[in-house]
Amino acid sequence: MKRLVDVIRRFPLSLIVPTVLLLLVLVIPFLASFITSADPVKIAVRDRLALPSLAHLLGQDEFGRDRLARLLYGGQVSLAVAFASAAIAALVGVLFGLIGAYFRGPFEFVTSRLADIVLCFPPILLALLVVTLFGPGALTLVAVLSILYFPVFARITFSEALRVSALEFVEASRALGTPSHRILLGTILPNISGPLSIQFSLTVAAAITIESGLSFLGLGVVPPAPSWGQMIRGARGFMVQDPLGIFIPCIALTITIFAINLFCDRLRDVLDPKSITKRARLFVAQASKSACEVALDMATVARIDGLRLETLGAKSAPIPLIEDVSIDLREGACTALVGESGSGKSLTSLALMGLLPETIHRAGGQLSLRAKSGELVSLDRADERTMERVRGDEIAMIFQDPMTSLNPVHKVGDQMVEAILAHRPMSRNDARGLALKLLQIVGINEAERRFNGYPHQMSGGMRQRVMIAMALTCEPKLLIADEPTTALDVTIQAEIMDLLQRLRSEYANGLSMLFISHNLAIVSEIADRILVMYSGQIVEDGPARDVLFDPRHPYTKALIASMPSTHEGLHSARGDRLQMIGGAPPLPHARPSGCSFRDRCPVAMPACSAERPQFKSFASEDRRVRCLKAGELAA
């Protein structure tokens, strides 16, 4: 009993209604003998086209047969044929697709060509041909529908399995010596179950439709056995006298197909690990309701206060990704957020932009922005329309790889004009002139030619300059630069950093910037303030010079010691020899108790595992450190 209760509690809420509806559709026809005692093939000519009565709840058809009995027993045939044929088609098609995608070579050739041959024939014509040659009947229908639909499953499985086979976790399974059948069934198949479930629902719905169509033509279920298609065929000639006769089987078909599609749609969402659950949406709503206004002084452009981000699995408790992150972004200042990959830097910026993935939700904290008008905007409670106005106009963002940020099928100029017109009421010609001016400002020669070019015709540095120009099209108050130089060589990195510095000094009222990087050497050239992030938490915060030359957290010291730099002061302060940070950052679900850095920390003590360090002010109110030994650490 307890196990049953646990299963019910873990059952996804989004699947409850579709599951109940589908079970009703599937079970009710097979309870026909309990629902009615009428014989579905018994003829009573004197009572033909009789209206509904207590003895015959849905009336009688053109031969006086009980319509409810025929509906229920006909549903048994339609559902059995549809699900049997879809199951066989799915089994054969998935097997062909997996083998073809994983082993390639002749297996791929057989899978592709066999699917092409079957798909050359129009479905209904192929069904008509086979049924005509072999005679009507339920078994013939199952065979022909299985042949008809297995190529679709084979193609979907092949394309999806081909994509998944190239991913690192599959290569890791191969490297461990995992047998091929276990990789196919245990690793690849679960990752492509979403689209296959959708295709299964479409196949069942199509099979029911084709079975009804063939029965309507007299080539499906053999009379006098009941079928929804036969009911429609018989009622067609009496539509005027008895519209109920054709209306009832059509409603049954509609409800059945709707129930199947709804269930498989929701099942796809549950099986997809990247989809959001209803519990996550509930947490988002609760967090939004609990948020309150935060007062910002006029020198603060935006504030992140106590941000907490979580991810939620279908069967697991929420996993914290970001915990208690607070950042003040001051007008005209550059705040740098630094740390290793996976520390949560980009997630923090995406939360501010309202662009978090669906599987990650805000469980706490407040996000506030002072707009150009002086109005205070609560970003954590803003709807999508408000965020569309904020993005690009109030806050702009530059991403790591400009090649993936620019649309490869549109000209650079068209993309810039589109960004301008999204927020500025001006003509296309004026927007074009502004875009050309911005390209010149960011240092792109032959702006006219580049304006009419495509992203692939530019170098990485040029594409990043275009992204900077696009970010500045609407003169935002805050610019978020997420590792803007990572994909560039050293020379181009220096040019981009010089450009950002120049834009900051030339920008009206000063350009506020959130600069995200793992490279303290680059940060030292541009940042006014540095926040060091580790394992989803800010571990040190202070003016850039203080953090760089007097680090008080072991992680900050380790970062500085491991980074090559041409900054003379920084270089001499940490010595000539580069040091490596031992170990790796813990995964979110495996963070240790106490201090998250303790397993990699050279000065860790027993108290570090028992006590969670608080983020406290150190030396002054403008300096904070999350470490029990902050006062003992000197540069």
C-alpha cells in the first residue's frame, strides 16, 4: 500500500487528466458486455432508425441494430487494429533506425532504401492495393498498416539516434566497453523517446482513421462485425432522417484521437529532461508572489538580491544551482563576475535577462532595474512582454561565440536593422543609417560592404564587433558581456577589450557593464569591481585593485596564481611560477557540507566541513569574503 502511495505521489501532475481520459477511451469499449446486453449484429428491421430509448440508449441504426452496442464493439476492433499496427511498426522501425544509425555502412543503406521504397507509395493507395489483393479483415489491416508506418519510425529513429550517437556520453560508454546493445537500448533510446512517443500517437490516430476509411469503403472489417467506419458508411444514406447515426461514430473517433494525442504530448514533456514540470512552474509563481519592491539609489542601474536558482527533476528534490547571489551594478562602472566554468556566472546573467532555460527556475531573490525613464522595474515579476521591451533597450548582452549568435541565413545589416526597429520608431532607411554609423564606431572598415555581407564572410573579431554594435543600437543602460573574447585569438582579444574601454568612456552618462570571464588577467584591464564566484556562490567581492592585489579567499588566490598575465603589478605580486588548482568544482547535486571549496583548499580546517561560511564584510563595508580564515589570509 505504501509503495502504491509513493507511486501516486511521484506521478507527474501534467499526466493525470490525459491518463484518465485515455484509460476511459481504451477501457470503456472492452467493457461492452457489462454496459449493454444488446447484440451488436442482431437485426430488427421493424425498429430501424428508432430514436434513443431506455432499451437502446443511442437508438437503432438502419437495420434496427443497437447503436450503443455497435459503437462499443466497433471501438474494440478499431483500437485493437490501430494499437497493434502502431506497436509493430514502432518496434520494427525503431530497431531498423537504431541499427542503421549506430553501425552505419550497409545497415544504414538498407534502412534508408527500404524506408524510401515504402514511402514512395501513397498510404491510402498502398492500403487499398494490399487489402484488394489479400481480402479484407482485421489481420490484413494490421499487416498493411504496420508495413505502411514502420518507415516513418525508422527515419525518425535514424536521424535522432545519429545525433545522439555523436555526443560525448555515448563515446564515454564506448570507451568503458559497454556492449552495443546496452548503448542502443539503455543510452540512445531513452534520449530519443520524446519524438518517438509523439510519432506513436500520430500513428495510432492515423491507423484509426485509415481503418475507418477502409471499412467505410467496404475493404476493412468484414460485415456484419461492427466498425466505426461501417457505422459511418451505413448512416451516410440516412443523414437527413437520422443525423445521430453519423454524428455518434464521428464523435467517438474525435475523442479517441484527441485523448491519444494529448497523452503522448504530455508524456513527451515528462520524458524530456529539458522540459519544465508543473511543480517548477508552481515554484516560479510562488517566488514571484513573494517578491517585493527593492529601493534603488539613482547611482544603481540594476540589482540582483539574494538570487537562488534551482533545477527540478521529475523524481528528485530541487537541486540548487545558484545560492544567495547579490550584485549591485553601478552607473558607469564595470563589474566583473569571474570564476571557473560551471560556477554559475552565465546563469546569473541569464536570470537578469529573463532567459533562463525552462528546467531552471528562480526559487528566491529579487531582480530590479532602474529604467532610462527613472522608473523602477521588478524583473522577477515582469511578464514576457515587459521583458521584450527591456531586452535590447534597457539591457543588452554580448555572447561568447558571435558565429552562433548571428543568424547565418540573414545579412548582417538586416539583423541590425531588425534590432533597431524592434525598439525605435523610425523608418527603415534611418535604421540603416544608424546601423552603418554603429559599424564605423566599433571599428569595422568598409561598413557598407560588411553591412550587406553574411556572418560567415567575416572573421571572428569582426563578428564580435558586429555583436557589440547590435548591443549598442538602442543605447542600453546596462551591457552584459559574457566571455566576449573567449573564442578569439590574443591579438583580437586586445582589440575587443580596447573597444569596450573606449565605448565606456565615450558613452553618454557612462556605460554600465557586467563583464563575465574566467580570466582575471583580462578582467584586471577593465573592471572597477570584481566578484569571484565558485559553485553557485559569490565567495569574494570588492574593488578590483583590492581583490587582485590583496585576495582574501583561497579560491581567489588560486585563480590569480594559475593565470598568466602581462599586468606587471599582478605578475610581481603572485610570483613567476604558475600554479594549478587541484581537483574540480563539485557538481550541484554533490556539493560538500560546509564550504564548497574545502576539498580543493590548501588551508582547509575541520571547521570548514562543519560550518557553512557566511558572506561577511572584511576590512571595510566595501569588501566581503565568504571564508572562515579570511582575516588570516594575506596576499
